[in-house]
Amino acid sequence: MNELLDDATRECRECGLPMTPVAEERGRVTLECANRHRASLPVPSDAVSRERVRSWIARRGAQLHIQHERWEAEEEERRAMEGKEPRLIRARDRHRQTGQTAGMIREEAVNADGLWVGVVRTEPGRFSSWHHHGAHRSVIYVISGQVQVECGPGGKTMLQARPGDCVYLPPGEIHREGNGGLEESEIVVIRSGEGELVVNVAGPAA
């Protein structure tokens, strides 16, 4: 068990798994198994065995290179998602894995460091359910269609917004959004704050 097998591997004494060459230095080759147990042996004296050892090491290096590239890509994606790197968010990159309210569709574009940005669409003649956005401040910018926001005590305050208009909603403001027009409405929503993004409730505040 002190020598390499013909394929330049050997069995691990601790767990029995195959050990493959991972490094060569100062006339010795380091072998490692899947459980990270290691062993050190002299580099084989014959050329064929040495070539097999170095082939294993080269293969290991290529695998590590691919792994490091994947880690770097994952780290870049993580930093981008945390808002630490500039990035372009295309329409196809938006997703619906965010808090939803009946009567509308929310698509998230950015969610990082207390900032949420997304696009919300409402079909003609539809109203959303009552809800609020916790400790978040919200700004609505109307892209297209008619948007009616009902809020305030008893939901009696009505804000009518058209394309190009903005609506500001303070934290905890219970409201619902409707579309009384003949085409789908589309708005961009920006929220700033912490905690739950969407809290659906039974009705307006008294």
C-alpha cells in the first residue's frame, strides 16, 4: 500500500476511497481522496508513471480552475444582487417571487439594502385588495393607463394618476390600487425601508 497502482492512484488507508495525485513538489507527490485525507509518496522513477501522476495533477488543476470561475461568477452575482455592483436589469430579468396582492401583478427588479424597485400591472376594471407596505415609503410612477389609489381613513381619499404622474405613500398607509380605464395600467414602484414589503389586510383603516 506504500506504492502507487498502475493508474497512479492508491487506496486511502483511512476510508478506503481512491486517492489521486493533486500536487508534486520536491520529488514527492501528494495524493488526496474525496474525504480530503492526504498521503505523500516519492514521485515514481519511471517515465510512464510520472506522466500519469502529472496527468492527474493537470486534470485536478483544470477542475479547480473551473470551480474558481464558478465561485467568482457566483460572488459577482451575489454582490450585484446586494446592490454593491452596477448592473443592467432587462425586462426579462424581472420576476414575480415577491409579495403579491390579489388584483395586480408585481414584478421585482431590484431588492437590495432597503431598496425595492419593481413594475406593477393591473387589468382594466380591476382593483387590488387592501394592503400596506409596512415600514416602507413608496413612490408610484405611472407609465401607462389610469391608476386610482384609494387610501386614508375609511379608504375615502382617492388619488387619480395618469401617465407621468407620481404618487407618494407613507409607511403603513393602507390602500388599494385600481384601473378604471380600458387598457392595462403599468406603474414603476420604488420602496425604501426595512421589514415586510407587502402586508395584505381585510379592509381600509378607520
